[in-house]
Amino acid sequence: MLENESRLLPNAYPAEARDSIKAFLDHGRIRKGWSAHRIYYYSVRLRITLECLGDSFLDPVPEDVTALISGLRGRGNSDRTVMDYLDAYRRFFRWRKGTLGSDPVGAFEFRSAKKSKRPEDLITSDEVQRLIDHATNDRDRALISLLCDGGCRISELLTMRKPDVNFDEHGMMIAVIGKTGYRHVYVIGKIRSVIEEVVAVAPGSPR
């Protein structure tokens, strides 16, 4: 168990639930090769789930799962985030399935309300340009441009390194790692000059 995980799961939590979460995280790290980011992801979600369910965490009934969803929504979480919490809890139960007679989390079907964005809700090119113009440094201008022109997630861009950017005569190819795995994104446009300046001073360490 790493030090930061111990801080996320302090001794104030019920010992059996806390130890089960720690064992699950150790299993993911040792047997599955989970990254520190994924360990943190599960640590936070399972800790908050434990806070919501209390003594029912290790042995919930369907009504507890319904109460969990209500509690997570009450904290201001979107349906997408609530689904992430349920997925983490479901994976935890699948890991423990050999010692459980039932899996109320895995059997629970959660449907989020699909909300289509109206055209007026989408950011316009003029608004993007205003964001770029008000950025105070090249790094922020590059991030804003890549978010819009490359369709990348901010988490993907923040893990990029110098070797992940390759220029050619028309634009640049960037390599990113996100929720769907490793992928390449080709970007063209005026942003190239800004990216070149950022890359020129960026650390050159590989992944």
C-alpha cells in the first residue's frame, strides 16, 4: 500500500472495508499493472462510495445501490460521474465475487438521461479565439488550441512529452494516451508556431 493511498483511506474508516479496498488496489497494481493514476481513480471513488454507504459497503442490497446513486447526485455529480462511481464499485465486487453470494451492484442497471447539446450551447470559433487571446503564456495558448483543433481531452494533453509531437510540412502528429488507450491525432493550422515554441523549451524525457 502506497503512502498516498493510506492518506486516502485513513484508519477512521471501518477496518474490514478499508482493508478490502487496499487489497483490491494491491491486486490491481501487482496483478493488473495499474498505473498510479488508475490506483488513485479507484481509491477516491471507492472511498466516497464507502462514505455514502457506511456499514452497507461490503454487503449492500439493491436499495443501498439506489441510495448510493441518490447520495452521489446530491453531492452535485453528473450522471456520467455517477456511472464512473458505479463502475468502480462494480469492479470491486467482481474482484470479491468469490466470497460473495450475490452481486447487487453488477445486477443494477443505471440509465442516465441523455442530453443533446443545442447549437447555442456549443463554443464558437470566436469564443475560442478570445480564450487564446487572453491566455497569458504559450503553454496555455497551445492547450486551448489543441483542445479545440485536435479534439483531445485535457487529461491526454497533460501527459504529453516532447517525443510525442512530430512536425511535417503540413502540420503535426501528436501521440496521446487517454481513456480509450494510445492514439495519434493530426493537427493543422496556425497553432503550429505556438506548439513549436512550447516544444523547444519542453523537457525531453520520454514516457
